[in-house]
Amino acid sequence: MLRFRVVAIPAAVAQAVRATGRSPQYGHPAHAEIATGSGPCRECLRAFVVGSERRVLFTYDPFEPTDPYPLPGPVFIHEASCERYPENDGLPEYLEGQRVTLNAFGRGRVLRAQERIEPGGVEPALERLLARPEVDYIHVRSTEAGCYGFRVERH
């Protein structure tokens, strides 16, 4: 079994968004609202409680600082401070029952493989993709919404 780590957005990015109300990478205004979808928060990787938890939407580039060419998109974090997901805790709980798309990248942000995964098949697919020598990391995205969730790297 290949070991991997789950990399949420940096805590410093989330803290900056909460403190300034802006994307620290782009300066775009952030937007806070009551959660209308289950998420997840890109910092703690927990699903939002719809109708009660507040979340902040902002612009984030998941390739920074590993690649000089930006590819920003919208992400959510909890409006209240939360703890960053521990990198060595395996896959986040919210993935159960979710369809995700795995984008496997090599050096220079070259897309080496893309797989749409049904619920329950994420871990074996990650291990299979990370076993390929030309794959350096994987972005896990929502198949339904297309948005970035987190990064997976070899341990």
C-alpha cells in the first residue's frame, strides 16, 4: 500500500481571508454567507452544516507556489477559525458518498491522468495514480461542481 498525505490549503491563507475579507493571492473581495451546500471547508476539510454554519467564498490558486502559471477558482472556508486538516490522517470523512475527479499532475503542471471516481473508490485510485513515476501530485476536485478540494502527495 502506497502512503500519501492530504494537503489542505495553508492555515495562513485562511487566516488572511478571515482577517482582511479578501483573497490574499489576488485581493478580490471575499463573500460570507450561511452555508447552502455541505462544502467542504478547504482548511479543515469538514463538510459544512447547511443552514447554520457560516462560510467564506474567495478566489484561490491551488498551484501557488509550485507553478508560475495561475489557475484560480472559488473555494470555501469556515468563517470562524478552524484547525487545518492533519496531513497524515488519511482521507477526509466528507468524501464518503462523494463523486470526485482526480487530476494527476507531473512536473510543470502537466496533466498526466484524470479519473472520475465513484464513492468508495478514491483511496485505491489515489494509490494507483501515485504509483506512476510521472505523477508528482493529485488535485481532488468535486465531480459535480468542479471545484478544488485538496492536494494529495506521496508521503
